[in-house]
Amino acid sequence: MHKEAELIHQKNILMLKILWGFFTIANIINLLVEGKLAPVYPLAGLILLTLLTGVVLQKRWPSFTMMLTVCFLFVFFYFLITGDPYLPNFIFMALAPLLSLFYHDFRAVLLSGILFILSSIYYFFAYQDVLFPGFQGREVSYLISFGAFITVFSIIHTRLTRSLWRRAGQSEERLRTILDSVSIGIWTFDLSTMQIEVSDGFEQLTGFSPKVFQTNSQQINEMIYPEDREIFKEFQQEMIFGRSSAICEYRIVCRNGTVKWVQNRGMPYFNHLNHMVRLEGVMIDITDRKQMEETIEHLAYHDELTGLPNRTLFSKRFEEYANQGKFSLAILFIDLNDFKEVNDTFGHDAGDLLLKDIAGRLTSIVREQDMVCRLGGDEFLVLLVDIDESRVVKVADRIKASLSEGYLYQGYRLTAGASIGFCVAPSGTGDLEEMIRQADEAMYGAKKSRVRQYLSQQEKVASHEI
């Protein structure tokens, strides 16, 4: 059934209940006042209400049933007034147009207004002596004017109400579109029942249907990435014990196994006694934002061409080790030989590919705790941790051997050796800038003399033959 038809059907059911209520109350009042039931009204009303009940419960023609219900209102008052032509009964008939407003439907409102005017004219002339003693025939115009006023008022009221509903529906649709586009789930946790209710957005966000959360209140905890569960625990404690709103960001494992970053914003709600009754909040998918942040952070600390750490990240890592003061540190300064000739002969594309290949070779030689950094151009730095000078020499030999193997580019074999200088701080507390400067000097010495040079902070520059 269409959404609007379903709404009309629900209103038909409620209107049917109202009619049964009026019918029962009217008979009770009649019994109490007159001491007996009216001879026609109860039976006719019972038959008509039973027929109307059958039509309503059929749920097949909601709009037709709505119009039939409006007509039945006036049939109801017809039997009431003709059975007992009493002015209060006529006045109660004015409730019919007001009850038709319940539908907020122009058809029901207009039909009710017309039936009220026609009924008023009929009762005025049929029961003028009883209902309107002393009134002249022309004074029926007052009843017609009153009926017209009620009809116009009902139409205006219906129009305004439907306009507000339409705007609210449009706003709701826009909000739903926004919520769907940003993957937002709304949640409510009842502290008295310890049950959680979530919106449909949770299914799009997590892959789990709202029913899963209703049957298992721990699902919202179980789907949190194990390493981030403490973050969520602190988030809950801040709301409950701190009695304030809280925000946290953590990872969740979706139903299909994918990992997403979410931001959870929650706040406690209190009753009139200032007792906390529930927690409410929204969960937002921030995976794209996190990935963007990671990308920006990576670009801030890594060389764009080779993907190696840049000078900034290299300095941070060195400071971390230097502050610990537990390990000896060594800095290797590597400068490629004949790299300019490769660029001039084969172009910058060849040079870029050569730098990427060299970056990969350097990374494969050092250990996980070590770090390779592209300083710029054809210069590289290597940080070696917990190592003595003899082992530094071995690493330098391996680097020179690897870089001298040559490279293939479009069928051509390229060669790019390297000059290496290094500086060792046995105590692990050296100054980075000074160590780089000394390693740079050693490298230039090696480039000039074609021998490998190294420098210790405790010794002067010494040289060894390649």
C-alpha cells in the first residue's frame, strides 16, 4: 500500500474508534437521562457501525472509506437528532467538520462542509419549532454562513498543515540524503534497560542491521578494533562520570571484515530530577578524512619521488634515538657519481627511475630500525642504530657493491656508483647537524681521492682504500 494510502487507513481506524466511542457514550447518556434507550438510534447505529467496521478493516479502498466515514458522521447525527430533536444534539453536529480535519484531506474537509450546510438547512426547516423556536425562515442564512465559515476555515487549515508537512518532508528527505552520503548512524542507549537503539544508517556504516544491535547491546563494543576499545571505554566514562558530552575517534571492523575509522559524538540526557536516563549520539564515517590525513602526513615526512623519509622525519627519528642515549648512532652520507650524465643523456625520466631503484636497494640493505633518507637531488642519508665502526664499513661496502651493479633502462645499461662518507657517535648522543657535516666532508674526501672515508666523533678523519 502506498504511504499516503496507509496513512489514510490508519486515520480511518482511529476515526472508527471515535465513532464507536460516541455511539457508546450517547446511548449511556440517553439511558441515564431518559431511563431507556431510543427505539431507532441504537439499532441503526449498531448496524451502520458494524458495516463501516467491515469496510475499514478490508483496507482495500482507504480514500473511499475516508469519504464514507465522513458521510457516516452525519448519518450518525441524523439518527441522533431525528430520534431526539434536542438543540445540544444539533450543536454537537458541528463536531463533524472538526473531526474531518483529522484527515487533513481537501476532499474530506469539503465534503464535510457541504454536508454540514445541507444538514443545517434541513434541520432548520424540519425541526424549526423544536430546535429554533421564534426564528424566521430567512435566518437560516446564519447557519449557512456558519457552515461556510467552518468549511473555509477547514480548507485553509488543511492547506497550511499540508504545506508544513510537505516542507518537513522535504527537509527530512534532504537530511536523509545528507546522512546517507556521509554515512551517519544515530544511537540511543537507555540506562534503565541497558538497551541500545540505532538508526538505519548503522547498516550502511557497519553492515550490521539495527536488529543486531537491539538483540545484542554489546555489538557496538564488539565491532571496535581491539586496540581501540580503551578509547571507547574512556568515551563512555567521560559521558557517564563526567556528565558531559564527549567525542572520540576509533576504528571498527565491519561485517564484511573491512576496517573503517569513525567519529563518535555523544552526550547524556537527564530527567526533571537531574538523573541521567540515557546517552545519545551520532557515529560518523571519517575513513576518507583519516586517509587524507595519512596522505598529507606521509607527504610531509616523505620524499614525493622515492617515497623515502625526508629530512624532517629523519631528524625526528634521530632525536628519538639520541634522547634515549642507549645506542651508538652512525650517519652515512651518500652522493651518486655520474648521475648528472644519466640525466643529460637519457633525460629526467631515466634519472627519476634510477633514483627510485636506488632507494629500493638502499632500503633492502639496512635493518628495520635503521632509516634511509633522500636529502635532495642525488644525495642520500642513512641512519644506522646500535652499530660499531667496523660494521658501518661493512654496510658501506654492501651499498657500494649494490649500487655499482648497474641498471637497465630501455635496453641500455646505466651505471651509477656512489661516494660515501660516514660519522659514528658511539655514545648515541651526537648532534645531527654536526654529524651530517662531518659525514659530508668525508664523502667529498672520498669523491676526490676515490677512497672510502669515515669519521668518528672520537677520531679525526681517516681513510681506507676502496
